[in-house]
Amino acid sequence: MPPIISICNLTKTYASGFQALKGINLEIHSGEIFALLGPNGAGKTTLINIVCGIVNPTGGFVLADGHDVVRDYRAARSRIGLVPQELSSNAFDTVWAGVTFSRGLFGKPADKPYLEKVLKDLSLWDKKNSPMMTLSGGMKRRVMIAKALSHEPQILFLDEPTAGVDVELRRDMWEMVRSLRARGVTIILTTHYIEEAEQMADRIGVINKGELILVEEKSALMKKLGKKQLTVQLQHALTSVPAGLAGHQVELSADGEELIYTFDPRSGEKGIASLMKQLSELGIEFKDLQTNQSSLEEIFVSLVRAAP
Amino acid sequence: MSAQEKRNVVAFEAIRAIYFFEMARFRRTLLQSIVSPVLSTSLYFVVFGAAIGSRIAAIDGVSYGAFIVPGLIMLSVLTQSISNASFAIFFPKFSGTIYEILSAPVSYIEVVVGYVGAAASKSILLGLIILATARLFVTFDIAHPVWMLSFLVLTAATFSLFGFIIGIWADGFEKLQLVPLLIITPLTFLGGSFYSIDMLPPFWRTVTLFNPVVYLVSGFRWSFFGRSDVSVGLSLAMTGVFLFICLAVIWWIFRTGYRLRT
């Protein structure tokens, strides 16, 4: 199946000279939930805004369901719903006026029952005649989601959907995203919360300083995370891994002063005990031991730090 | 790709959505939108028509009270068109809701038709209400009703486009007020709303001919009384030129994404 979104060599340089995107290549599969992680100013929102038509790209191109987002913008944009990061609303307009406007704006004929369902799913139905200014922040966020869904998009962008949102709404939001995915909607979300990406995403991309530094299946990423590492600090530096330790996943650090043993605690092998036994049989003395398990957050931080 | 998605198809649903959304705001603020111009027009008639006008001789055989009617209507239509349209596009920019317009599958022509159409409709409606109000104070006939309506529509459309440009250009409320206050108000007052430009000394008459509002008021007055300061053809041509300039600027704005797409 062709990707629902293809991003090719996408660059963006703002008038100020700031290079927000430096050649992004990314394919989003149809029906997946893709989480885009990255620190503030990494280019997440710029990337989304280009796909949605709010920002013009400097170079490269984006296809949404096979349609170029610049040249064939009508076909591309009609498939995309966007929930932006910033809460914005026409203060005096009612919720109902807002969602009917959005649907019409995207060229869809009026469909009351559908909009009623959208509002009910988001617990907004009893607020439909309330002016936007009377709603709480969380409610406004729901309205923005309702507006994005009002024209039945195939692709939904959620830019920091849960920033500043209470726990209950966050859970509701996750629930909603899952049910949308069940209906075949492709979802791309950006977030600061690693937990959110872990909970929701099928794949995770990490963006930093305008570059995608990692794109991976979440399950593959989690497998890496599931591994633990034991670091053995040696009394005397070694030049190579002793032959007796060949049965284990052991590496020697560059300076030869540490042995690093990576293992999967869930596999049931008696890793550490047998390694220790072998070390003493080989007469290798050590000063200290330490184990660690990296979280997604650590991987994320180290990736971001390592990037130039 | 379905036929509906072909690039050149007009998104009527989107135009309709923008137009009615804007008109809904008009309905919500109906009282201010109508009462205040009607009140100020009535005041003009009391002051200029009754109090001062009775001491001014008829101009070209038209009583002063009736003479100022077309000018007053134009004055309101002009300022209201600009303020309606500039606010309509400035506000979404200010509040951030413009993202929705920018990410919608609509061409800029549809956006302009929606916003400018609504702004012009409002001011045409207002012009007609003022006309009806004026009729309560003075009697007059409209010599060329079709031309009267045409001038009204043309002016409302042109200046709504102009307002749209101001709304996009303005990056703060001050700028939004600046152009109407510093440029439009003087132009309208010096545009022959309250006098015939023949009454001016020759030098000032020549200066006045650079004021586009003169042509609007003159042409509009012709449609009422069959007399004008400048020829009707020239009035139409000048309005057309201004309309064309506004269209060209809007074309440029959307082509370059000026103040809309970074």
C-alpha cells in the first residue's frame, strides 16, 4: 500500500534566515498512529504546518494521499484535519456555528446527524449553543478537535493535543484517537510526553534542529528499551574480550577498562550470575558494577544531545 | 480523483460557509450595525439639512437637504465597507483562527468572495436603510435607479476589497484604525459630499480631482438628480481603476502569502 503521506527532502528557511527544516524525508503509512517527538523549536509545528498548507515550503515536496500539497492543494487539504497547538476561537460564536462553518469551509455539504455525533463523542453536545468565550480551556480544545473532525478527514494532525490538559481529558483524547484509528483515520501527533507516545503510537519519529534523527516502530524501540546493561569496571584494562566470555553478549569499552554486558531480563537466562562466575574463573578482577535500563526518555535525550 | 476535486472547480460550499458565518455576526450586532449609522445620518440632516441647509441656496436646482443625500450615503457605505471587511479578515488573524482558512481546500478567490461579499452586502443594506431614513427628512426622486444601485454595489465591492487589504496589512489594532482615520475620513469629507466642487476656488477644484471619492459621490449624485460635477463616464472609469488596483494588490498578497503564509 502506498504511504498516505510522503515527505521528500522538505526544507524550510524563514525570512529571518532561521532554518527550521533541513531536508526531512518521511513516509506515514495509512491507518497508523505516528508520534513526532522533539524539543521545543525542533521543527515539529513547521513540518505539520507545511503539510496542512499554512506554511509554504522552501524546498522539497509533500504528497498527501498522492496529491501534492502545494500544486494540488484542494485534493490534499480536503483529506486533512488539523488541531493546532494554540487554542484559538471566535469568542462570540457558538460551538455549533463553529463546527458547521468548518464543515462548509472544507466543501462538505451540511450533515447535522454527523456533526451531532462528533459533538456527542467529545462530550460537547450540551454546550453546542454556548459561545466559545464561555468555555474552559479543555472544552475549547475539544471544540478544536470537533472542528478538525467536522469534515471527516482521512488524516488527522494533532499538534500537542494534550499540552496543558487535565488527566481526564487526556484519557478521553487517547480513547478518541484509538477509535478514530479503528475507523481507518491516520493520525500524526506531536508531543512532549514520552508516556503519550508509548501509550499511543505505532511508530515514533524524533526530530531535532530541523532533522529527523530517528524513525522506528514503537515495538522495536521498546525491545531495545527492554534490554538492560551491566557495566563491569575492571581492575586492569583488557585488550580484547576474553575467549571464555564468548557465549555472552559482552563488549569491551574503547579504553579497555569496562566490560559491557547487554541482556534481556525477560528471557529467563541466568545472565549475570553465570557471567560473574566466569569472570572469577578467568581471574578477572573488577572494581565496581552497575546496571541500567534506558527509558524512551533517555534515548530521546541522548539522541537529541548527540545531534550536532 | 473525483471530478469534484479538479483544480478549477469553485468551492461554493466554502464561499457559502464564509459568507453566512460573517453575516451571522452582522445579525448578532444588528442594533449597533444599523442604529448608529441611522442615528448619525439623522443628525446630519438635522444640522446640515434643516439648520444650515435652510440658509444655503439650492445647488443646480436641488435643495441643499436633498443635495447631500447621495454624499451621505456614499460616506457611510465607504467607511462601513472598509471597516466591515478589514475587521472580518483582521480578526481571524488576530485570534489565530486564520489557520482554518489557510488549511482549507479553498482558493484565495473563494476566500475573498466570501469575506468581501459579506462586507459589501452589509454596507449595501446599510446604504439602502440610510436612503430610506433620508426620505423621511427630505423629498427627492431617483432619476436613474438602476445606475444608483450599480454605483452602490460597485462602491461597496471596491471599498470592501480595499478594507480586506487593510485588514491583511494591519498587524495591530492601531494600524487597522490608521488608514480609515488618516486617509479615508479626510478624503470623504473633501470628496464633495456636502458641496459641489464647482463651489471651490479653481486651484482646490484641481486638487480635488485627485480624490477618488469625488468621482464616486459625483456619479452617485448623478444617478439621483441627473447632474454631476464630473462626467458619469469618468466616474465609472475612476471607480473601475480603483477596483482594478485593489484586485491586483489582493492577487499579489495571495500569490506571495504576504502577512498570511510565512
